[in-house]
Amino acid sequence: MAAHVTAGGSPFDFVDRPAWFSYSAFDAFQRCPRQYALRYLCRVPADQVRPAAEFGTAAHAAFEAFTRQRRERLDRGDSPPTRADLGRFFESAWAATSLPAEAGAAAWMARAEPMLDRFWAAESGASPDRGRTFGEELRFRLRLPLDLGFVATVAGFVDRVDRLPSGRVELIDYKTGIESMPEDAGSSLQLSIYALACRDALGLGLPERVTFYFVEQDRRLSADCTDAAMDGLRAGLADRARQIRGSSFVPTPSARACGWCDFAAMCSGSSYRSGTGTSG
């Protein structure tokens, strides 16, 4: 390998080309091909736990447990879960994360309470145009024929699927955090992949709408779907997969890529490891 690299080759030439992809993988490659390779090809573990990600994991688990319990209880003729049940769902999920051992655990738990209040208020007072949830964490495997008979797979999970009064479905992706919201849900690659998977992999037809649900802000951003857009996306995803499979994974350092990269300390291409923006 040393001779290969000395001659100008890439160490990633010795890594099998990927056959499986996801929205997160596409997003990582777009930020920095080297970051993608270290995470998804070499499977280097993250060097630290991010509390914000753990908080989001606990919140997602609580929302999933709530909608599942609501559906199952109503199907049995029982009363739906209460706000107290929602709190217990979150506490159980919280205990399974690293957050209880964090120095700022109390602040994270305090942040959770208004979030759960907003979720409960929205779910208990849903308007008539809202659907009934019939699936949580629906896994999909979308097959994309590439070249010479090779088929790539785009995999993932949809947080929530609701059946709307029209009979069609709404796909919902929960978001926690205070980061800026996108202006247009229709431009989201993540939601577009979910919509394509709904039509072509899950057998649920073209969604009526796809939605980002920013729970802490109690705001939903939705977009309609069209077959023409989905057909174009299929071709675009195939192109992305071909680009990744043919990449040499040269790093593309930037504040966005390196500032949140778990591998910046081991990457000679990172110019932002010290936070100064100078080469390291």
C-alpha cells in the first residue's frame, strides 16, 4: 500500500467500492469525500458522543412509542396514552443514552419538558386534515440499477407514516434542535429519498406530502410530491452512487465539513482542527 500511495494512488483503492447507500451517506460525501470514506467504508468509530444526537435519539424513541401505543390501544378499544405516558416513554429512552452521565444532564432534561408539551398538544388536538399514524421507523431498501447489471441499494428508515383522509400517505421526519430550518421542504434530498422509497420500495404509492416536523419549535414544513420529480430523483441518485463508487475520496476541507467531523484530528486535509482556519 505504501508504494501505491507514494506513486500517487489512494489508500482507499484497497477498500471495496460501496453497494449500499443512504441519505446520511450521500450527505457526508457531499460535505467531504474523505469523511464519507472514513465513516462508511473504513467504519472508523466516532471519537466522541454528541449529546445533541443522543437527545434526538431519546426524543425519536419517545415519539415512536407514543404513536405506536396510541394505535395499539385504540385498536383494542382502550384509552390512548396520556401526557404522563409520553413523559415515561421519554425517560425510558433517556436512560438508554449517555445523557444521564453528562455534566449538563439537568439542562437537557429541562429542555425536554417543553418539547414534550408541544408534541402532546399537537397530537392530542390534531386537526381533521391530519392522518392516522400506521407505521413508525419503516425500513426501506430502494434498488437502483447502475452499470453492467450492477444494482445499488439505498436504505433507510422513515420516522413516521400517516394515512390521510384522502387515502394517500404523509411521510414525517422528526427534527430536534435549534439549527436553522430549511426554507423549502421540497428541496430536501432526505425527504425526496423517502418519497421515492414510499412509491418504489414500500408499495404505498406516491405520498401526498412529505414533512419535516420541528418538534421543539412546533413547526411543520411540508412539500407535495410528483411522479416526474421522483423519476428525476432516481436518475440523480444513480449518478451520485456512481460518483461515490468512482471516487478517490480526496478531502474537501471547509468550516462546515471539518467543524463537525469526528475524524478531523486524523485527517491531514483538515484546515479547521484548531478552530483557527489555518492548515494543520
